[in-house]
Amino acid sequence: MEVPTHRTLDAATLATWPLPALDSDADKEERGRILVLAGSREIAGAVLLAAMAALRVGAGKLAIATPASVAPHIAVAMPEARVIALPETPSGGLHMDGIALLRQVLEGADALVAGPGLMDEAASCAFITTLLPLVAGTPVVLDALAINAVRAHAAFGQPILLTPHAGEMAHLLDISKQAVCADPQAAALAAARRWNASVALKGATTWLATPEGTLWRHQGGNAGLATSGSGDTLAGAIAGLAARGAALEQACAWGVVLHAQAGERLAVRLGPVGYLARELPLEMLAALTALQA
């Protein structure tokens, strides 16, 4: 099968595509404000993984919006964050009444990541669909359950990144997972064009597609990255880089490489499998420091 023209995404590519510079005396506001909309009573830890990754790649100010049942625990576990407790549905999803609680923080956000650990697909997707017009000019990363919010959506007119794995992409496009795995680059491009969004189709080989037809191929990392919470750290890192001022395509490219290099570093230190997603953000920081040296 002929592979569409694509570019290689690796450390050498990033060397020619530097992140926006930060002043040495930049305060936390100038380094970017990020909102993490995530978590549920069953998957509260996803909030912490995404939020920690966002801070480790350099975002300056963190707000977390999470269901009220877990908000106090998140506030203690993540003392760096402002935590907003959102009303939830009986099934643990986001209740529409929470929109009003977020208006002020949304106005000041430089990036939003939504989806890690959310429950009740119907309610949470309706919540996110209502929320998106309130952040029309803000880079948004939709991950995990939040990706499904686009299924009933027309093409976006705002900066959106979708981060599905093969199963999520199959659900998004109403095709089989086998079809996605057989031609992942075509699936990524189809979703990017359909929703006018950037798409990172995650896997051992990750494909990054843009609505204009640009296609990036990244191969790296190791089997240890296929672990619970790994995708949450990637989504958080991408949003953190976007909060710092990188365009979504660039933030995604850097996030994918940093995530893979973090896995490679942990494999050398601990072993090829068995390291934990919570260990990735600190290694992302080390990889980022090395790439920018």
C-alpha cells in the first residue's frame, strides 16, 4: 500500500522547529495559563497525570476543573493548582450547571485539555460541546472520552487537536479498528479534514495530520508506554506546550517526541516495561531540557 507523502518527526526535526522562547524573567502568567478539564470518581488520577505533565513542560499557571466528588482530593494532591469543583450527573459525568462556574477561568486560559478520566459519555460530551464556543480562540486538546464530542460536530473553526488511539479513531470514523490499523495515515488525514482539526493517531507509530494535508510520522518510544495513564500525560504535555505559545501542530509534535523520549529514558533506568505513567512527566522535563540545550 502506498504511503502518502509524509515528514519524519524526531529530535532532528525539532531542532529546526524551536519552541517560542521564554524570557528568563517571565512570570507564571507569561508562561501560559492552562485549564485541565478531567477526572471522575473512578478515574481521578488522570487529572493529576495530565496536570503534572503540563507543568513539567513549562506551563506557568494551572487550573483544574473536575467533578465535585473528587475535587477536594485533587486539591490536596496537586497543591500547585486552582481546583474548581463541578456538579456531576448520577453516572459521574459533567453536569451542564458547571458551565457557569468556568466562564471566568476560560476567559483567561491560554490552552485547554479536556477528556482524561471523564465518565458518562453523553453528559460529558454535551458539556464539552457547549463549552467549546466559549474558548473559540484558545488551543484545545480533546483526549479520551472528550474526542467523541466531535462526532455530531461540523468542521471546527477554532484550533482543535484530537488524540485518539486506534480504537477511538475507529469509533470516531465509524469504521473497524482493523481498518484503522491497516491504513492509519489515511484515517488520521480523513479525521483531520472532516473536522478541520489536527489529529494525532497514537500507536507504536504515531501519525500527526493537519486539515491542510500535512502528515508527520513518528516512530520511537517502547512497549512500556502502552500503560494506564500514558495518554493522559501526553495530552497534558501537548496542552502545556500550547499554553506556552506553541501552535497546536508544533505543541503536538514536541509532545509526541518528549513522551517517547521519556519512555526511552525510563526503559534504560528501570526496564522496558513496568515503569508508571506518573514517572513520565519528570522524564519529559529532562528530555525537553536536553533538546533545548
